[in-house]
Amino acid sequence: MRRFAGTVLFAVFLSYIQAFGGELKIAVVDFQRMFMSYLKREDLQKDLDARKEKMNKELASIEKELKAKRSDLEVLKPGTKEYRELQAKVIELETLLEVTRRNFQAQLEQEQRRHMQNLLNDLDRELQKYAKEKGIDLIISRYIADPRLARPLFIALYSRPDLDVTDELIQRVNDAYRKQKEKKNITR
């Protein structure tokens, strides 16, 4: 029902624009494909993976030390001074491991959100720039991904193939990214 109502409202909007505002220039983009094809996304993911690997090595080092201390603890007699001191060190390492794991997870999540926002801002900027250059009044996404649904939610059920500007936009964002990357490499 909502989908039908949204479609009707959109149709009324288009009719109004055409009746009073002249010709409306529309384009359609597959935003998900555009996002997934953006080269910067791949580079940021590689950086994130490298950082995650470094963090995992640090966690593995703490786990190795913890395992060694636990092993040493097994050979000591419970209740002795050495046992209590080593037991305190084991508890300290367990705490360090858990705190470090939580901190790393929070850092990765924050970095992932920052990367996602950065990518979306880049794509939005390029969409707006493209629309202004081409005199496009409205760009419609072919569909949006909705995590609550098992499938994408289609916005444009049909559009003429000549209205789809996805490939052109992918080329533009990747060209702009390559230039930006070259500029950074030259200044280093």
C-alpha cells in the first residue's frame, strides 16, 4: 500500500512539474553498483583489512603471553606467594586482552563508519556535479538496499535504458579518484 501511495505521489509530482515547470530532465542510477564499483572503496577496504590484521597480531601476542602464564601457573602450588603473584598477572593479562579487543573493535567500527560516510559524500558530490553539468533535474536510484528485506526495494520499476547514467558516473568517480591518488603520489 505504501509503495502504491508513493508511486501515485511521485506521478502527481511529475505531472505537476511537467504542467507548470516545463520539461523535466530525469536520470536513473544504480547506486549500489556505483558504490561497489568505486575504486576508493576497494582501497579503503584494503587499508581497513591491513589495520585489522595488525590488531589481530597484537591480540595474538597478548593471547600467547596469557597462555604461557596460565601454563606456568599450573605447575605452581596453589596458595603460595609465587602462585598468587602469577595468578594476578594472569588476571591482568585477561583484562588487558578483553579491553584491547573491545577497543580494537570500537576503532574498526568507527573507522568503517568514517570510510562509509567519506565514500557516500564523494558519490553524492559527483552526482550533484554531474546533474548540474548535464542540466538534470532529478536523479532516481534504481533501487535501494533495505537490510530488513531479503531483496532490494525498487524505486524505479522501469526506465528507458538511455536514462541510466550509472556507467558514466562510475567512470567519473573513478577518474576523479585516480587523479586525486596521482596528485597525492606526486606530492609525496
